[in-house]
Amino acid sequence: MNLVQDVLKKHFDNNFLVQGSLLYTYKELGLAVDLLCVEITKKHYMGGVVALESENCFSCYVKLLALLNSNIPFMLLPSYQFNDHTYRKLLETEIKSSVIYFSKVENLAEINFDPKAKTHNEISTALKRGDQPFIVRTSGTSGFKYKFILHNASLFFNKFAKVGAHFKITFAFSPLESIAGIETLLETVFNGAGLVTAVDSFNPHDIATLISQNAVDYFQTTPSFLNLFLLSGQIQKHNLSSLKKIAYGSEPVMPATTAALKKALPEVILMHTYGMSEIGILKTETNQDEPFKLKINSTFNPSRIINGLIEVQSLTPMIAYLNYENQSLDWFKTGDAAQEFGDYIQVLGREGDLINIAGRKFFPAELEELLMQMPQISDVSIIKEANPVLGSAITAKVFLVSDVDQDLFKINFKSFCEESLPRYMHPQRLIISDLPLSNSRHKKVRSV
């Protein structure tokens, strides 16, 4: 199947990627992918999975696209896991397959397939159907075991053909190993759009600089990073007039964050996205008056709320879990709770994150929104812990703004809770963190 090569050839005259001081065209991308595909074809695929060290850079993009075009199953790993032999052993056990590892600097042309390689039955079946298989994993932000998920890339290309282009230049914010990162690359390539990447730095100053310098018109990020972006003051210090749309998803968004963003960038369209590793990123519509509310587009992705939980039909459903019990994909049960407001919904959080204090129930994001009213708090993560008497106990993990006296803050925190929160919402434990509360995917981590 030459789907990738066919798409690239349509856009040979366009610029593809700005990576630091380097500019790559679609012609350069297409020729590099063609050469690598020729080398891969010489080494007949005999089974197993290729694992690539992941980075948003030209060489990784070439390897990913060449493997897709050659129908070689693969997955991407961030450096800290790629180089961890304990994780490698876990990976091979969980996906029930032999794995060939390639670092970001190694040449994939040196690939050698093992005739005795083990391959998960779901992967073998997908290959026989002619699918273009790749594997992603869930983020594990709530402390649960990773789920490894098999996808078919051709479904994503088909989706982009139906949805159409909505940006000219975007920023590669999501890690390449995530479903959002892979979708960003495939959507860009399918539409012949431009991509900007920052390999080494993801701080607000550098991202604002790159958006300004490269006329980025679409920026997709997470609510956690948006909060950091606003607090940094970098939005006001840079010319971001090229921005037409800002998208955010992957975790509940605080109404205060969207209100502040709207005030800072009133001309920008806000897009509350919704998606999961299992189903990809869905097409949504955002309430511009209340941008913490969204509507899942029923033309592309029928959805419904059953017992307060979101179920959807996706254009890009996973093929199967490789290490977890599979469910029906007709209506995928997301496990996300939502509140309905007419045609719109507000995503409240994962069903498993619901906190129950002596029968009083609420989601971590609800308490986080209230605690963020304290000016000393830069970010907060509410963590649910089991309690044999109350049902749940609450730990508040906070990241403070600079130069805050911690002893005085503890006193102010207790006073704020007593004056502003119902008793059942009072945290039983307070942790002041020296580090930001988001992981490498810029998603909030709800674990101690």
C-alpha cells in the first residue's frame, strides 16, 4: 500500500517542517521516505514490532511514515522509556511480540527481521486484512497500568479526507508517541500543511517565540499548559496575531482558564477538543461564550450520554487492546463523565476519579477550580485516596507561584478551605511540590 507516498507527492511544492534553523520541504520528506521504503522492502518483514525512540523531528517523522507505508507494525517510545530495560521487558510481555529497537539517531535502513519473531494475534490479523498498523499506549496519568492499543492508520487518512483542512501552519506540541502527536503529523501531511517543532524546549517563552516567528495559525495544547502559558505572561509579551485557533483537550478544562484566555486573545477561536488513545481525536464544536463546553459533531461521531457517561462512535476506532479485555466498539464506553447543557456538554473527568466523601460526590476538577482562586497557587492537582471511614480522602498537591512563604501559605490554605469550601471538600493532606504537576505529555498527574 503506497498511501503515504501518494499523499506526499501531492504536496512536493510546499514547505513541510521548521525545526530550529532548518527548513524541510515536502519534496525532501517524500524523497527521504521513498529511499527508506526501498531499504525496508529489501528486508522482508517476518514478524514482530519496531519500536522507535520518539521525538518531534524530521528523522523520526521519516521513519514513522516509511513504516506506515511499508505496513510494518510499530510504536514510539519517549527516551526515558526507550532506554529503560525494565520497561522494554514490560513492553514485550504486554504486547506479546518481539520488538526491534531503533534510537532517534540510528538508521532504520539497517533493520533486520527475525524469522522466529513473535507477533500478537491481533497484529497478524490486521496485517492480513491490509491494515496499516501502529500501537499507542494510554498515558497512565491516574496511576493505572498502561493499555497498549492497536490502530489502523488508513482510518485516520480517511477521516482527514472527510473533515478537511482547518489550518495552514501548526505547532507540534503533543509528544509524537501519543495519539494526539501522531494525528498532528498525519493531519498536517495529508493536507500539505506546515509544521513547527521545538525539539529541546517547551517553556511558554520559547513556544510563544516560535508561534510569532513562524506565523502559526493553529495551536493545540492541554489545559494544564494553557494555565501555565497565561500565568507566565508570555501571551502579552509576544505578537501572536497569526493565531486563529487554540485547541485544548485531553483533560477537564477549568472555566477560569478559558475565561482568562478569551480575555487575553479575544480574536482567537477557542476549540475544546475531545478524544482518547482508543478512538483518536473527535470533531467537536465549542461554545464560544462558555468555552469549557463542547458538542461532539454528530455527523462524524455520533455520541450519547448513558448514566452520565460519554459513549461515542468514532471514525478512527482502535482495532483492539493488546493487553486488556476488549469491549464492543460499536458504541465505545469512554468512562468520562459529563454534564449536559442542552446540545453541549462539560467533561467532568474520569469515572474512576470521582471522589465520594461520606456519600457526597464530586470530581477533582471541581475542587481544583475552587482552589485556583487562591492567588498563591500556580497549579493544583487533587488526588483521591482510599479511606475506610469516609470512602475517599483528599490530598491537594500544589505548585506555588514564585517567592511565596510556604509556612504562611499553609495557614492561608486552611483559612481559605474553612471559609470557601463545604466541609466534605476539605483536603485532608496538603503537599507543596517543587516541580510542575504535569507529565511529559503536559497533562495533569493525579498521583502523589
